[in-house]
Amino acid sequence: MNKTSIYQREVTPMMQAATVFGLILIIFFGLYLSHLFKWYLYDPMDIWMIGTAMMLFFILFNCIFGFNNDNITIYFRNSIYSYIVLVLVTCLLCQWITKVTVFDAKTYSWILVVFSIVYIIFMTVLGLIKKIVSIAIKQDKKLQNED
């Protein structure tokens, strides 16, 4: 059995987005069942809250998994495409369930804008950290060869 940590594996951004969307579907189905059996009567904005929370979950784990990726340019491209697809599909699903558009969903449209900006900032920081680490490793190798 392979005992590598999940953070040491290369997980593609599309796989991450598919996993997050699967979690969204499971949570929405659980909310539907609880509403059906009258265990919990949810507000339509709860659906939007869960959708935006899962966007933040994707953003954080996408940046964490990016540290282990060797080709950061391709990872950035695939990550941004995955994020756009995930936002669109989640917004359409939330709109279909609640019958409330993203623009009428109180402040959730602004939360999505803020999360998108934060995502770009996190990806930039990820790129800078990877660049600094690679420069430090090269400098360390040069110093070891001088001895």
C-alpha cells in the first residue's frame, strides 16, 4: 500500500472541481431529504450559502494542491478553467433549486466576486512562493558545490 500523503499527490484541478461539485450535490440532496421529512426547513439562501462556501473550499484546496505541481503554468490554466466551470455550474444549480438568480441572491453575487479576486491573489502568491523556493534551492546547490 502506498503511504504518500494526499498533499504529495498530483490532483488535477478538474478532478478537484468534480469532487467539490459532488460534495455540493450530496449536501443539496441531504438538505432536500431533511426538507422532505420536515427535519429542517431551509431558507433558499442556505443553498446559495452552501454553494459559495464550497467555492471557498475549492479555492483553498486548489492552492494547497498547487504546491506539489511541477508545471505551474499548465496548473494555473487548468485551475482557472476549472474554477470558471465550477462557478457557472454551481450558480446554475443554485438558481434552478431556489428560483433566485445570482443577482437577486442578496450579497452572494458580491461574495462570488470577492472570492474570484481572492482566488487570483492566492494563485499569484502560490506562483511567487514556488519561484522563491526554486531560487533558494538553486542558490543552495551553488553554495554546496563551492565547498
